[in-house]
Amino acid sequence: MPLAVLVSFLAFGLVHLIPGSASETILGDGATLEAVAELDRQLGLDRPLHEQYWNWVTDAVRGDLGRSVITSRHVSDTLIERYPVTLSVAGGGLLVAVAIGVAGGTVAALRQGRLTDRLISLGTATGLAVPNFWVAVLLAFYVGVQLGWLPAVGYVGPTESLFEWVKHLIMPSIALGLGSAAVVARQMRGGLLDVLDRPYITAARAKGLRYRRVVVVHAMKNAFIPVVTVIGFQASVMLGGAVLVELIFGMPGIGVQVVGAVLSQDLPVVQGVVMVASLTVIVMNVLIDMSYAYFDPRVRLA
């Protein structure tokens, strides 16, 4: 709760630091001072900031994030329509990051010092160096346009066609998830190597347990504790990175909406997007914290 209140302060306050006036942007450069003042009055921008904040946050608690000053459409309606697209892209990217990162890091740790380990280390370094928007452009051009294997642009909702929904998410998810997969793989490799050197792993192997069972049942579960923290951080990165990937693949998420809102100083839209995205990150981090109880029994005893 305190964090949500702080986020609301930041979402409201930082937007008002944008140079210029929303009324001036709406009316254009030739607007008179009287016209700007009248529009400020209509939009409530002439009131003290604390009053504007209180009105905004009390309405937001009831689910009313205001209306766009450009289109007059309810911000909540826009988010209901567009935010699931962004969540789909971010969720797909996170799935790619976890699948590739955990598998790659595990293999690298079990093949420490061998050619496989070096190739995976090279791959993670490349994944960290290449920005996701460049990967998105390459995938859209070569896989989507040149080869025609997957749709290069557009989006189909899961209610329309589950198969087409998955097809449209494959390339955006890969473009968004590869960089984070490199981060997860590095953490997984380091964590697993650290756990494999622990005395209880040596004792388990000395008892005659199969090496695969020791790794899967005993080592990986403990090695995954710091990896979960990294995954939680990468989840928030995914949400921000999804905006740019959406623009490249022409997906109707919040990317185009929030960029246009910032350029036109559509304050209610910007505030609504920032607030909802921040609350999403808070919820994801709470879920990550709850998952610690599964991986570390000491958390349940605390």
C-alpha cells in the first residue's frame, strides 16, 4: 500500500514536469492567452497541484482514470483495450527468457570449462550487447517479410484465434526475451556452480544418488533462489521494452498510445499508463516474493 501511494505521487508529479502546457498543445501555437486560460479551467489545470492530485487519485481508486484531453475517450477504456496486448508481449518475452536462460545456464554449469560452456557464454555476451529493437527489426524483415514464415505486423487476440495469437507473438516474444535470457542464463550458471560445490551435494553423491537426481532435485531448486530475483527484475524490464517492440511489429498495445500521449501532452493518458504499469510491476514483485517460500523453506518458517 505505501508503495502504491508513492507510485501515485510519482505518476502524477513527474508528468507535470513535462515542459509546456497541455492546453497550448491542444489549441496550437496561435492560441490566445484567454483561450489557453479557459481550456485550463475546463480541464481543471488551473487548480493547485494538491487539489488536482486528490481529485485524480480518488477517481482512480474508483476505476476512473479520467478522459483523454485529445480524444475525450475514457483512459480506462483505452487501457482495457490495449493493455492486454502489451501484457501478452511481455509475458511471451518473459517465457522465452526463463526457458532459454534456465536451460542455457544449467547446461553451461554442467559443462563448465568445455566448448558448450564457452559457446553459451559467447551467446549470453551477444544477447546482452544486441538491443531488442534491432533483433525485432531483423526478425520482422527476414523471418516475416523475406521468408514469410510468421506475420511481420499486426495482432490477433486469443478470443479470435488462439493459433494466430501465438503466431503473432512468437517474433515479438523472441526479440524481447533474448536479452533477458542472457541475464537469466548467467545468473543460473553462477548459482548452480555455487550450489554444486556445497557439502550436502557432495554427501548426496557419496550416498550413491544418481547425478541427474542430485542436480534436478537438490541443486537446481536451491540455485533457483537468486534466479527468481533476477526474473522478477526482468519482468519489469519486459513491460517497458514491450512498448518499443510493439511499435516495430505494428501491434495495438499501449506503445503507440503512450508515445502519442507524451508528444501531445495528454496528461490523463500518460498518468493512467504509468500508474497501471507500475501497479503491475508491484504485483509481479509480490508474486516473486511469495515464490521464495517454495524454493527456500526457511522463508516459510520466518
